[in-house]
Amino acid sequence: MLMGYLNNAKTINFNKIIIDVTTRCNLECPVCYREKNSLQDLPFELLKRLALKYRGIIISLCGGEPTVREDLPEIIELFAKRNTVFLITNGIKLVDYDYLRNLKRKGLRYISFSLNGLSDDVYKKINGKPLLDLKLEALNNIKKAGIKTIMSVLLVKGINENQISSILDYCLENRDFIEELRIRTMAPLGKYIHNEKYSIPDLLEIVCNEINIKKEDALKEFRLKEQINSLFRKEIFTLMSCSFDFHLRKYNDKILPVGHNMKITEIESSRFEEIFSLFKMIKAYGIKMTTAGFFKTFFRYEKKPWIHSDNIFKIGLRSWPDKDDIDMEENKKCQTGYYLDGNVVPFCYANILIEGKHNNFVREI
């Protein structure tokens, strides 16, 4: 069954591929979901071949921690010739501004930056040491360099839920370079503190409570997306059980979900449901963002990782499935591929395969 799924995965049209360029890291986080049975770098010659293979997509360089590779600037330069390069990093090495500036010169376009809180107590528990000053210095460098960034928060039960509001405030104060706040739960894979993870409904409840917005307003946006997909008989929005996105914007000095004033029940009961749905989408996101979204969907314009608007801010929630609850059919819709042993497979499934190498359950999937 495994090989059959891998063969099917080759036909998936991924718009982003994650490549772990190394399994090494400069931290020893107690919650890291990757086992360190072997420390190695992906051969540079293999990376050269991969850089020639892919064109016009987003290549996310990950690890381990990719900045531990001395040849990372050269790796970025390889992939930037034909693709958009995204760096997934803990940011520790980015306190060196000259190093960061060199990465940008080589073609780095975007960064996913791990910020688990604005308290050293949080970092001691999640990452094993106080890191706040280093994190803030690195972020100041990214801001100075003008590199667009996703702020990535790993939410661990009982440790950093109360950090969400202050992190969001930091993001909104730095909209000139931060374009999304992504909050992901612990994955019960490899090493982890707690064997329970938050589901998407759990995450939504927690986030809405922490930032003082109504959950129903965020859900209205999801229902609007369902209607738009139905209208065009195409997945304009890819809706999956492992993720949930919603947007905030400023209304009369208050930060609220774009769906806060939608009257979804009226839309659903209308004879002109399609027209009202499209109108609501333009009203929620604006004509510029709506047009850009349709252009990306229909013309496969994937040089940017998100559709951006200056007055709208995206919050993304992620809860990765494990071997016991993954939906294999839904997983085939995943637009994020992961390079694993010569294959590119959906990201969530790759995590399970990696775990299976250590726990001998791949045959059960």
C-alpha cells in the first residue's frame, strides 16, 4: 500500500516543496518531533539536481536547522534561479546581519520564523534555554533587511497559550515585514513533551479567546470559502481538516475577523446565493486581494506564498495528523510536498513515514 500511495503522490501538483537540507540543529529542544538518530546533510550534488528539476514553485529549505550548513548561501542561489526560496528557521543565526544580508543577495525571498513566546520562561520549557533576546535581535535584522516573514508559533499544552495575544500584537506592530501568524500544535511524533495535541477546533477556541474575538466570526469566513468553491465548482480555497485560516482587519479602531459582519444565513437562503457569495468575498478581502487570489488559482501563479493586503492580516492554524487519524484521500489534496528519499509526498504523510522508520509501523498505514 505504501508504494502505491507514493506512486499516486507523484501526480499531485504541489505548489510548494519542503526540502530538509540537514538533520543537524543548533538547539536541543525537548519538544522537537524529529528524532536525531543520525546527523547528516543532504548532498550538495543532489540539491543541484533538484534545483534543476523544479521550476516556478516555492522551495522551502528546512531541517533540522538549515542555517547550520555553511553552504546555505550557495544552496539558496541554486534554487533561486528557477524558484522562490523560503527559509524555515529558528532564527538564531540571523542575529548576524551580514550573514542575513548575504542570504538575501543570494535569492532568499521569504522566512518562516519560529517565535514561541515573548518570555524566556517559555523558551526554557519549549526550546531548552532562554532565547528571547536573540529572537528579537534576529527579527530586527529581518525587518531591516526587508524580508517578508511568517511568524510560526508552536503551541504546547499548558506552556504558551497565554502568549498568543502578545505575539499577535507584535505582528500587527510590524506589518511592514510580518504577513502571517501561523499557530501549530504539538505533533505526537518522535520526541514530545505531551502525548496530546490540539485539534483545529481546539486551536480556534483558544486563539479566539486569547485575542478576544468571536469564534463564530472566524467560522463565517470558512463558510464563505465553501460557498465560493461551490460557486466555481473548483477548490478556489483548499479546505482541509489539518488547517484553518482566517483574516483580521481594522474596523473603527478594533481588530476583528473579516467575517464579523457577514450574514451567512441570509446568503444561504437567497435565490442569488452565488452572486451574494462573490459580493461578500470582495467586501471581506477587497477587490485587489480577491482578484489576486483568483489569478493565482486559475493561472497557477505561485511565486508568492500568500495573497497579501496591507490592511488584512492572516492567522493560520495547523494540527498535523498522525498515523491514527490521517485521512489518506484528503491528504492527496495537500499542496505542500516534502522531499523524502527520492519521492515527493504530502507533508503530513511524510512526517508519519519518518516516524515509521523509527517505530516500524509504516506497513500498517
